[in-house]
Amino acid sequence: MDKKDELEKRLINLKLEKRQLLLSGKNTNRIDELIKEVEDELKEKQYTEEN
């Protein structure tokens, strides 16, 4: 499995975890930061693959 697939799986898991936090009324700031980091890393990976 390549790095992009791993990042996509991690992003899905983080979003599921965020959903659970939202449903239980908990703070999602930390998970939001992690999601943003993974999304940025995915964007960077896509950019490098295109060039």
C-alpha cells in the first residue's frame, strides 16, 4: 500500500472519530487540526505526483 492510500485511510478514520466526538458533544479542535494536516499532506502528494 502506498503513502497516498495510507493517508486516505487515516483521513477517513479521523473523520469517523470526529463524528463520534460531535455526537457526544465533545470538542473537535484537536481532531480538526489532524484532519487539516492529513488533507494538506494529501494535496502535497497529489501535486508532486502531477509534476
